[in-house]
Amino acid sequence: MTKLEPTFNSEILCPVCEKKIKVTKVRSKFVKLLKQDDDFCPYYETINPVFYEAWVCNYCGYAAHSTVFKNVTQSGRKAVLEKITQNWTSREFTGERDYKQALEAFKIVLYNLQVREAPFSEFAKICLRIAWVYRYMNNTEEEKRFLKYSYEYYKKVYTRESSKNSDLDEFTIMYIIGVLAKRLDLTSDAIQWFSRLISLASDPTERERIKPIILENAREQIYQLRTEMKEKES
Ligand SMILES: [Zn+2]
């Protein structure tokens, strides 16, 4: 019997060049979550599926998060063909990924988002993933740089985009903005976002729409931040 590998290749159609391409996926039986940071950055026992979330077409250079890979718009497709495919050198993105390869794939997605003028929610999500990979690598400086981008994009998502565009609901977005502000040492902004979320929950109809864990975490965060502030003052 051959040993079962943690990853496998799956064949899909690239929505931009319409060629058959291979993408690498992680077998669910190998995915063992150990813990998550407050911004949902996950840690796994062995293989990390986050590394495989960026799909890249080796023929045309189109790249996107796996969950929205098929959703390219007509204008987005045109922009990729004109601005990316022209200068693209074909290379392989399948197989197991290390930090460096995961980062490279995410950064190609980020470039694609810029070219395609994609929704802020996609930028926010990819910048957060890049920050996580830098966190795994203990590169604090780059981690903070991408947390800041993600923070700015999530604020834009909250104020300007319908949450239908995002896979996160508006309350989870508020919570993430609060956490990112905290991680960027923007303490009063963080407190403001958590307070806003908690005050929304005082309305019973709103409260029904907020995930209990998000509310509980926001209360915990605000408690910690206020305690820290008091300690600094005294
Ligand atoms: Zn393609």
C-alpha cells in the first residue's frame, strides 16, 4: 500500500485563459488545528492549509483566493490578460509549500487584486493571510506592515462595502478591526471598535445576529485593554 500524502493535486479550469490547471489541496484528515490567535491566525499540528489558499494559474498568471477563484469579472479577466499574462513567465505552483512559496503565491494574488481592482474584502483577507505567514516566520516588521494594510482595508469594507461581498458578517469585521488595531498598538481605536460592537448588542434584534463567541471575545478584549491602560496610568 502506498503512503497517503497530506496534499493532492486537483484539476480545475482557469477562468481567465480557460486552460486546465492543477491546484494543490490538503487532505482534511491531515488538518489538525491546535489553536488560533485572536485575529483567527491558525496553528496546526502538521500541515498548514493556509499555505494552499492562494491558487495561481501557471499559464496566464491569474491568481485568487481558492474560495473566489472562479468569480473573476469580465473586466477583471481583461485586465489580467492585458497586464499580467503579457509579462508572465510560466512556473509551477503545485506541491507542498513552505513559508516562502506560500508568501510568493499570496503576493501574486495581491498583485492580481490590484490589477483587477478587486473588492476591499479580498485585499483585507489576503493581507491578513500574508501577515500570518510573516508571524509564523517571526518577521514582526513585515507582519505589522501587512496587518496595517489589512486593518485599513477592513475599515473600508466596513464603511463602504456591503458585507454580502465578504465571507464575514459585519460584526465579525468590527471585531477583526478591533483586534488589528490592538495588535498595531492603536489602543483607543481598538476600544472604540469593541465598544461599538458591544453597544450594538444591547439592541435585541441586532444581538440575535451577532455570534456569541464574537461578543464574548470583544468583551474580553475590552476588559484586557482597559486593565492594561489603568496599569500604565498608575
Ligand atoms: Zn490561466
